[in-house]
Amino acid sequence: MRLKPDTCTIIIFGAHSDLAARKLFPSLYELALWGHLPDEYRIVGVGRAALSHEEFRVKVHEKMATLFPESLQDEAGFRSFSARLFYVRVDFAQCEEYHALKKELMEGSGESAVCRNLLFYLATPPALAPVIVRNLQHVGLGERGCSSGSWRKIIVEKPYGRNLQTARELNTIIGEVFHEERIFRIDHYLGKETVQNIMVFRFSNGIFEPLWNRQNIASVTITIAEAFGIRDRGAFYEEAGLLRDIMQNHALQLLASVAMEPPVDFSAESVRDEKAKLLRSIRHFTPEYAAQTVVLGQYEGYHSEKNVAPDSTVETFAAIKFFVDNWRWKDVPFYVKAGKNLAETVTEIVITFKCPPQNYFGPAESCSYSANQVILRIQPEETIAIKFGAKRPGEAVITDPVYMKFDYKTSFAEVGVTPYHRLLLDAMAGEQMNFIRQDSVEYSWAIVDAIREAVGDHPPETYPIHSWGPQSVEDLYG
């Protein structure tokens, strides 16, 4: 059972953001109700609006009542939580205004550990991260000036920069203020139960890992599909596009989890070492290679979305054939497909095994029909299925594919915590396994930058809404 984290203050920059309203405050409130937060804690919201502490508490209550009304049934519990909420107005770009924040943090609780241990959460646009970190350092709130016996940590939301150069610059800036072991680069996919179970599935079961290699596996397919469009994120998507929004982080992290080598032990550094080595082994993209392995698309009607340019060439879909050039995976294709406005919302990993060398049980079927598969469904269902052949009832000996399925909801009575519950607790406890290390960030950006450069100015293909992407994707899988 996890021990309670140290007494601390959690400081949320971007306290009025959608992320704070939908994920951070509800998660912290539930953690408090469940008794997982320290006995003494404070939560300080930081934003540009001028609000008193009480006005801020009312705002948080209103948001939660709108988004999650069922969570407020325990009125006494919310009153107790609300009393721990405080607010400081800061213009993030104005260095001198951070003195008001420091005063609140240092004087609000005297000399107790609540003000000595500080966890900063940047729920802000990525471009503000360097500004905020530098200003924290300027007023003496950085981790490097921290007194003995206390800690200061920072959680940074994706994307970490918008290419390799800006990611390195951001890593340098944050690294000047916080040590690497105090930096938590968050990707909420790594907090999902089903993603964490990938390593357990592989390394705790003797029947799978011996087959997890090029001799036995024909291909790996990773799908991150959403049945809706960009919604109100037009301005962000025009800057980022799908490659930067999903491929650089979620998709490559799933690929690394599936394909990494066994770590020497189950420590954060050992696991992250293997993920970094895997990302470094991905085959480099050249223009000629990308022409055969990359398909970018844009859904019909994207130009009519809010804050989208009428002539935008931003991709909302990507299908990429990756190869991992190491001993285990040489020449095994990893098909990664992600997109908006696709046929359904689903995230899954399908490991397809090679077919037996001869089919004794006719009539002959295609390998794609009869091949064994392991299907790891991340969302919306949380399941693991194994596809294998079984005899069809009757006199003739004919095989049909059947499935054995494990379902988290029916197999376990315990209710799993959400990714943000887990990752907030991990950061408070200093556990970094489910966060992305500096080198992995840079390896991922190097891959995406190479793809972008190789594709060049070639416009994305248009695809119908609620389809599975452009027609040319079929050629990629051929």
C-alpha cells in the first residue's frame, strides 16, 4: 500500500484552465476524500484574474458542480478540501509579480513543511513554461536553492517544445532551475492501468516473452483513434498538428512499452533506460523512405473549424510504418495509426504472430484471417484478448478464429484510479517511472522532426469523417 506523500503545497499555474477544471482539482479532491493526500497540504491556484481566496473557492466549486456534480455529494468533504484552496494573482510574464506568490507560499503556513515542500504544476500553454520557470528562479522558488530536508518539484505538461531544438532549450532552462530527478514530464497515457499492465503482461508471464521477437511476430499495430474532431482546439492544432500532438508522445511511448528490452530491475531508471534505448533504435526517415512509410491526412471539413486557416495543410491523421533496428525487432513492421474524426474512439495494440508454415486444416484461409494475435485494448474497454484457431463444429476439420478475453472490470473488484490520480501521487512521492525522461523526449522529437522534414510541404490527403483515414493507408499495410 502506498504511503502518504510528504506534507506539501501544490501550486497550479493556469488555475482557470480546462485541464485544471476537468482533471486537476477533481483528482486532488478525490485523493483528499480517499485519504491519500498528506494530513497537511495546501493547493495554491495561480492565474491572471484578480480573485480573493474565497472567490477562487467558489469558482472551483462551480466548475466541479457543472462537470462532476455527483462528486460533490459529500458536502463536508468538499468544505474540508475547499479550506485548503488559496489563490494568487500573477501575470506569468511579469517577474516582479512572483514575489506575491513567494510571500503566500513562505508566509501562509509559517515555517512548517507545507511551505518547505513545493510541487509546481504548469497547466499552461507550452510556450509559457520557460517564462514561468525563469521567474520562479528569479524570486528564489527554484529547486536548486532549496534548503536541506525539503524539496521542490515541477510537473510539465506536453508538448515539451515543438521540435528537437525547442525541446532541448526547454530542457536546458528547466534543468538550470530543477534537478532532473525533480522534473516530471507528464504523459497521462503512462498513468493508465492498461498501459502499466503491458510490462506486467510481458515480463511476469513465461508464455509470452519467449515469443516476443522477430522470429515469431509478424507485425505490431498501434491505433489511437478518436471519433470526434479537434473541437475547440483549432488554434493549438494549427500550431501542432497530429504528429506533435499524439505521435511524438502517446504513440511512441506505447511503442516503447511494447518493444523495450527487459529492464535489469523494476526501478524508474532501469525502465526508462530501456525505453530510451528503444526510441534510439527506430530507423531514420529519409524522403525516399518516408514516401513508402508515411501517410498524413486531414478530415473533410477541417477548414471550417474555429480558429483554422481556410488553406491549412495541418494533418489530423497519420499512419506510419516504423522499424526498430535492433537484434530483437529487425525488419518487423510497427504500424502506428492515429487520427481525429475516425470510425470509432479506440486505443489498442495488436501483436500479430507469424502463421504456421503449413495449414493442415482446410480450406486454406489467408494468414490475416487465421494468424494468432494478442490484442491489448487501452480504451474505451480495458481488456486483453488472445486470438487463436479452434475447430469449427461439424465433420469437416476446419479452423475458425476464436478469442479468450480478460476484462479489468469483471476480473477485479477494486476500482482503478485515473491517470491523474496516480501521476499526481507519483510526483508528490518522487516516483518517476511513469514520467518521461529528458533523453526520451529528445529521441522522440528527433524521430518526429525527421518525419516532418522527409515529408516536406506535401499536403495531407483528405479523408471522409468517420472513416479509417485516407485511401492510401491500405497500401502502407500491404
